Amino acid sequence: MATLPNCPSCDSEYTYEDSGLLVCPMCGHEWTKASELEAEEEALVKDANGNVLNDGDNVSVIKDLKVKGSSNVIKQGTKIKGIRLVDPDDGHDLDCKVPGFGKMALKSAFVKKID
């Protein structure tokens, strides 16, 4: 017998399946297995090309980025080593050390993964 996941709303372990829906008897929350898979996929951080990013990956900037509070620009093609994934703050989901600028947060949509 396959084990059913805990309720995403109240974390109750007493979930059951009813007509393709997963139901929590404790709080009444109903969800589908597909929504659970979407939530897992949404948690992944992807670069501009759709590649999954992980801590420690090396990336390259795909377009010139203006630096807020400065007249300087991070040039396209700048290589950044050893990124760190963080919870998004205004969409900035990467912490990294940009050469010539120091520590800063970037959006994953403006980088591509390199080997």
C-alpha cells in the first residue's frame, strides 16, 4: 500500500484519497496529486535556459545588469563562481560574489549555468 503525503495545510498524517482528490479529515483541505508535483517543481530554481541550479554552481550573466545605487553595470558574460540559493527576496534568489562588485543578490532569470 502506498503511503499518502501529509496535509500541506495542517501537516496531519490522516489523509485519504477520495475520487482522485487527497482529503484531510482534520482541517478539510482538499488537493490533487498533480498540485503536489507542481509545488515540488516550483521549488526548483532554474536559470534563463531552464537548467536547474544548485548551490555551488558556476553561472554567467546573460545581459548587462544595472547595479542599484550605483552607476556601474555588471557586463554580459561575467562569470560568477559558487552561487548560493536563498529564499527569494523580491525575486532575487541567488547570493553570490560578483567579481569587481562583491556580494550581491541576483535573479536566476538573468544567469545561465556554465560548466
